[in-house]
Amino acid sequence: MQMPNTRQIRRILAVVIVASTVALVAAILFRQFRSTPPETASKPISPEVDMSLSQLTFSEMKGNNKLWDLTAERADYDKEAALAKLTGVKTEIYDGKAGGVTITSKTGRYHEAQHLVVMQEKVHAVTKKGMVFDTELLEYRSGPGVVLTNRPVKVVDGRLTLTAQGMEMTLNDEKVRFQGPVNAVIEGTHAKH
């Protein structure tokens, strides 16, 4: 058996060092390209926003009773103005004779001091009894338990379809008052001969 000479040992060590270096660089590059880039904020935060949240759920209680739940995909809160700007909004109101209302909209605002929820853009509301109304702006005032709009509104209740400029619904007795002229259509039944 012949012992390797110094020159052969140096070549073997050089090959091992080069192979180790290439393997290390390849591992680093592989991890770098495989890792996901850091996420950036989807929307820049303006100076008047004190806090920005994703997937917010907020409730208002009166004693042991829950009055309503508000959920939003995003909320930007301004502490000084006590105002939350909302995106992807759903409000469930549990108050009233009807057993409640569920309202959805693209955007909205919650005014903390006034306990006022303003919902905007493609507002769609459904009462537990099945009345449906659609508008572009709707306010829920939890103090008096009122849902109202001054915008054009379409209301569907069974066979009855109403359109009007503005509406106010008190949740306690589920009475609806319309502002301005009201157009009403009642679907008839078709008799078989």
C-alpha cells in the first residue's frame, strides 16, 4: 500500500474545499429563491390613522344583551376623530320585533361617539322575516334603534316591491316610513284554467 504524497493530499483538500464552497453557495441561493418575499401593506397608512386592522369583529352590548355585531375585512381607526373606516362590512342587528337585520356593504364607517354605523356602496339588507332592501347608503343608529337612508331604496317584501327616495325603519316595532313618492308593484298570482 502506497501512501499519498503531499501534492495529492493538497489536490484532494482543494477539491473538498471547492466542492464544499459550491454546495454552500448553492444551498444559500436555493433558499433565497425558494423563500417568499416579505409582504407589503396592501394600502399605505395615512397620518390620521392610528391603527389598521384586518378581520375586525366589534359588538355593542346593553346590559347582558348584545345589540349588534359588526365585522369588516379591514378597519382603519382614527383615535382623535373616534372614527373607523371600514371595508367589506357586515352588520348583524339583533334588536327589534323582527328579530334582527343583516346588512352588508363594500365600505362603511363607525362613529364611536354617536354609536352610528354608516354603510356605503352596494348596501344589501335582509330582515329575519325576509324583507329585503337595497340602496347605496344606509345608517344604523343603535340608540333609537333606527335604520335609515335618504338615497333611492328598493324594498322587496313577499309579493310587494317598493321603490322610493329615502326610508326610515324603526327596529322596535318594524315600522317603515318612506320619504317622497313611492312606486309599488304587487305580483299577482296566475290561475290555471
